[in-house]
Amino acid sequence: MSYTAPVADILFTLNHIAGFSGLAESGIFEDLDGDTAEAILEEAGRFAADELAPLNWTGDQQMSRLVDGKVVTPDGWSEVYQKWVANGWGSLTAPKAFGGQGLPHSLALAADEMWNAANMAFGLCPLLTQGAVEAINAHGSQALKDKYLAKMVSGEWTGTMQLTEPQAGSDLCFLKTRAIPSDGGTYKISGTKIYITYGDHEMTENIIHLVLARLPDAPAGTRGISLFLVPKYLVNDDGSMGARNDNYCAKLEHKIGIHASPTCVMIFGDEGGATGWLVGKPNRGLNAMFTMMIAARLAVGAQGVGIADRAFQHALNYSRDRKQGGNGAAMVPIIKHPDVARMLLNMKAKIAAARCISLTAGVAMDLWFHARDEAERQQAGTLAALLTPVAKAFGTDVGVEVASEGIQVHGGMGYVEETGAAQYLRDARIAPIYEGTNGIQAIDLVTRKLPMGGGQVIAGYIAELTAIVRDVQASNEPSFGLMGERLSDALQALDETSRWLLDALKDSPNTAMAGATPYLRLFGLAAGGVYLAKGALASARTANGDTRTAKARIALARHFAEHLVPETGGLKMAVISGHATIVGAAEDVFAA
């Protein structure tokens, strides 16, 4: 169950596909250059492989437990977290004013992939802390920043995001948690939150909760939600720990996966109300929370890529060791059987494509936040907005698919827990659900992102992808096979489907939403395929196709284009002509 961090593949994707090399050369990040980025990722890969990966299986088996009102994490969890903090990993992207390193989000996103590949249950904890830091920094008062951010940036304190309630899942308009004004500008928070990742634990001396709640005079619906900072322990003016606040973990959820990650039912206000402070403006809590959620959605997409890569490595190693014959043939490693090779190629190609989308979105986010030119910032922000739902949904769907294929490669042994293959599927299965289900991501893509600029944003993006495909076709590189032709067909399908959906949105929104999920899949396959082709071009140009690594990247891009991208034609038909069964006939089917 060992793990090898794919640092070379990540660096190649960052520099030759996602545009990170230009980001580093721009001077936007004064402490960043290519060598520094490579050194950071090499060390992150080492920590993931040597420190986090060995605890993955034992953490899954031991689970986090609620003992005498306290959450007990598995053996080694606290110790490895302290090492993680000591090495400064929590501060990569945080602002320098509070002890952060001020490095690009795309670099942290690459590290996130490795943390979660090595140990997804561990990687969830810092993921949420980093998001909380961003929300407080963007929307909190200076007093809150000064009191809380430095220790959250360092990782000495962790953070949570608390939205969901028993009656309010994705639809937060039914949220009931209350916030009553109290002394000194504070509020008394009372209510119940569920599915709170790392809502309680003993790895750090304090946990800073960001909680959505309603003020007494709040309007109904999502417009009446505010955001509050509610610490586990109150913090004195000198920074020392004060009294225990009125929030507790009442129960740990029993999940099919990520067993070592404590998913808590949190109770606020059993003893009169938990003390909290308003973050941002009253009744504008969702705006503040979305600062956290956008970054979290990209990070969850990277989780999907990471868990997929771990499952692939596990299956690949097994396929090299497991020998089997057939029809009287000699016993050979099963990797030599064509159908097993097909599965492994599909797995690796999906991972590579999802990684391209993830890191391209990350670089776009960096330019959105930090580019010096306003026009460049706006263009990058638009690209980041367009790609974020795709990065989250396509990446996490790939995580589940690859983990499932990994079990299939193992055959019957994959269905036996002791081989470890099943854990990756159990862990991966949550990622398409949290931080906005993948159906919600697809609807966001179709109803909000697709209409941006009156449809000109998606048209411009498809034009950029088309230019890459033209370069592929013009190269006349024999090793590319039918890559250019297949990708050209996919982009035509993406263009025609996008236009159809834009028209459908005007007259029949439900018809458009019925095709949202297949459309997002079409988008991911087309964009991922073109990005891999961009990498194939770079490999052919820089190495003339001579090196084994260059040949492997070209072959993988060709496999994705010729075996997976053709699905786009069927997805186009599902969107354009398949909506009738969903919008018009579904009730009859279910009533039969």
C-alpha cells in the first residue's frame, strides 16, 4: 500500500499545460521561481509518501471515536499533524501579514492532491482550515484577523465550515441556527449542525468554527443568513486560552469511508448560547462563505485526482505481481492481458485529464487574485469561474470511477478489504457529494457560467481549445494518431451543445437543467482531452518524441482522445434530444 508522489507529472502539467511557468516568470509572487516550486513539491511528495501514507490504512481501521465527550483520532494522527505544522505546510498560500508564505493557490492545489492521495482522511483537516483563513481574511474585521489568523495560518489552530443542518442540506434557505445579539458586539449562537468535518478533535488547542446562522430580524430565505466566528475555546486579549465555549460534538457519523476523519454532529447553545462574532455584513453570510467554498471546491476536485492516483498506483502494482494464464497460455502478469491494460490506461488517462483541468483552474485563480493588469485579472477570473464546477465535478467523478476500476483490476481480491483497494472507493465516494453535489456543480455550469457574457465566454474558451487542436493537426506527428480528428469532433459537440443549452435556458430552464450533468461530462472530456494534447505537443517539440517519458505522454493523450473522448457524441445527443424522458415522462415512469 505504498504511495509514490507523481511530482514529475504534476510539474509537467503545471508548467506545460496550466500556465504556471508564466505565472512564476511574471514576478507576481516575489518569492517564487521554477526551482523553488519544484523543491516545494518534491518535499511535499516526500512528506505525503513517508509520513501520511503509512497512516492511511491504520486510520481507516481504527477510525475516530467519541470517548467521554471527546473525539479521539487514530494512533499517530496528532503526531503527524504536528510535523505537518512544523514543516509550514499550512501557511503556503496564506497572507504574509499573518505569517503565511504568500505562494500561489495552484502550488497548494498540487500539494493538496498529494496529501489526499496519501491520506484523504488527514487531508480534509488542513483543507478546511485554509478555506476558513481565506474567508476571515477577506471578510473579517481587523480585530478578528489579529486575534485568530496567525495561529490558523500556522496550523496551531484548525478551522471548520458549518452550513448543513438536519432539515437544510444544499438548500440553505431552511437554516434555523440562531444568533442573538449580546454584550460587547458578540452574539449567542444556538442550533445544530451536521456533517461537520473535524468539528472536534484534540490535535490542536483550539478550533475556529465558521457558522451560518440567522439574526432575529433576518429576512426569510438565503438573504437572511449571516456568518459567525465561534471558537471552541474563547481567546483572551493576550492570546491565551479562555473558557470553553458552548459548542460540543454530540455524535460522530458512521460513514462508509474517510473513517479517520471525524464527521461531527455539533450542538451550539445547550448552556445559553455559544459566543460568536459576526464575519462580514449582517445577512450577507453566504457571500462570505462562498469565498471559502470556491477554494474548497477546487481543493475537493484535487482530492478526486489524488484518490484516483492512489487507486491507480495500487492497481498497477498488483497487475505487475499477479500472474494468470488463459486458454492454455503461460502464466504472465495480468498487466499483459489486453483488457487489464485497457483499464489501467483508462485510469491513468482520466487522472491526467482531471489534473489538467484542476491545475489550469488554479493558475487562473492566481491570476484573478494577483495579476497586475485589470483586464488580465478579469479574463482569468472568468476562466476560473467557468472551470471551477468542472474541476470539482469531473475530478471527483474520476476519483470514484478510477477507484472502482481499481477494484476490477484486482478481480475478486479487490472485493476483499485486506488488499486495501476497496478503501479508495469508500473514501472517494463522498467527494462528489460534499462542497455542493456534482449535480449542483452541473446546474451552476449551465445556468450561471454558460450564460456569462451572453455566451461569449464559452465561445471564446472553445475557440482557445480549437486553436490547440489545429496545432495538433498541423503537426502531422504520426504518433498522434487520430487525436486531432477526435478532439475536433468533441469541440464541435461542445459548441453545438452549448448553443442549444443557451437557447433552452431562455424558454425552458428545466429542459436545460435536465441536460446539465451530461453537459458537464462532455465539457470535462473535451477540455481534458485538449489539455492532454497540449502536453503531447510540448512533449513532441521538446524531446522530438525520443524519450520514453515523452512517448508515454503522447500515447496517453492519444488513448484519451481515441478511447474516451468519443463519448462526447453520445453526451451531446443525451442533452439535446434526451431531455424529454426527464422533463416529460419521469412521473409516469415512477408511477408505473
